[in-house]
Amino acid sequence: MAIVFMVCVNLWVLSVTRDRIHRVVAECPDERVGIVFGTSRWTRGGGRNPHFEGRMQAAAELAKSGRVEHLLLSGDNSTRYYNEPIVMWRDLRGRDVPDAMLTLDYAGFSTFDTLARAKQVFGLEDALLVTQSWHLPRALFIADAMGIKVQGCAAPEDSLQRSVFELRAREWLARVATVGDLYIWQRKPRFLGPLELISLPLGSERDSAYGAVPAHQSTDTQSAAPQAADIPADAAVTGAQSEAKQEKQKGTSSVAGD
């Protein structure tokens, strides 16, 4: 009976989201804001995390092609030495994505938290979700439940990599847990904080949907893209050894994002 229930839940999640998953970045629909889900830059073994690389590649392509006007970089900053948003910000700056296009969310501890904060803290009503294809059904499903109109843009991935098969299997369980979180346990985000509307250019007919405000009216300085001089050297992830150590402590979920 449990297996039948799991299969039914997964078929439900997949059936209501599959038509909104775009598997080629160049074919992803235009949207004013893209939400990039955080993950570690490094694997537990200290190597480069291909899931992180794929998300950064997709985010940079979307920004530079004009398919999105702004990127919300949401990830885990649960300790001062583990800071996914800062690492994403640094990577995208290295890919020539301007600071003005980047907003950092330091409390995106999970897919659920990222989307709850996108709606309740950053005021998003529409968004393009940027992550791997195996993660998108759950992310889209959560966003639907929260009343955010979303499309999914699948970041590049190595479909033959062993970890991908493991992650797809884990997603089957995660989707069941998500349905429980949303409709049974009424899960709440770990941390919300004050309202911090994302600043977008005024004058668009869709400005009101995003609650666009001039940049100088920002109320949460941590949400804006930080300047390099503002980041203490010991407060951000600085290399493979430091992040790999964190990965061993956090387990497998942060390698792909939760």
C-alpha cells in the first residue's frame, strides 16, 4: 500500500508540472525574475559539483541573453563558513553578470524555504525556476501551492553520472514528503524576516506584480548583492577544502540542494 501511495503521489506531481519544464536553456520563456536554487560548489570529495556548475551556467545564460531581468540567488547560510548565496554571487560575477541583476537570499535552507521567502519576503508572484530537471517537478509543485506562477528552466546536467540516478531516486521520496508538508503538516518556513521587495526598473505594466521599488528604498541591506570589500575573508566559503569539510558534516543533500 505504501508503494502504491508513493507512486500515485509522484505521478500526480509529475503530471501537473511536466508541461512547464523547459529542458533547453535557450528555449526557456522570458520572465522578469529567475530563482536560482543553491547548492554547494564542491562535492564531498572536494571536486567541483556539476549541479552547481549547471545552475550557474544556466543563470548566466539567462541573464546575458535578456531572458530574465533579475536573479534571486537563494541558498543555505546556516553557518558563517558555509554560504551558498555568496559563492553563487561570486561565480556569476566571474561570468560577467552585473551586480545590479543579483539579489541574495541567505535563508534558502530548502526548496520549501526558498519559495516561501520568494513569495512572502521578496514579493514575487511570477518567476522562472532554475535548477536541474529532476528537481523542477517538486519545486514547481511547491510554488503552485504557494500561489506563485512559475515555469521551470532545466540547468545542464550529466544524465549518465551516478549521482544523478541516486538523486532521482531521492526525489521520489522527497515528493511524498512535500505533499505531507503542504497538505498535512502545514509546514512553515524556518525564517522569514522583514519584507524585502526586489528592485526592478519602473514603468513596466508588470511592475505591480513584483512590488518593484527604487533600489535606494531597500530595507534589508543583506539582500542586496554585496561588494567584495563588504565580505569578511573568514565569513565566506573560500575554497574546496573548507566546503568539502562542510559537505561531510551536512550529508548528501547539499551537494544537490534540498
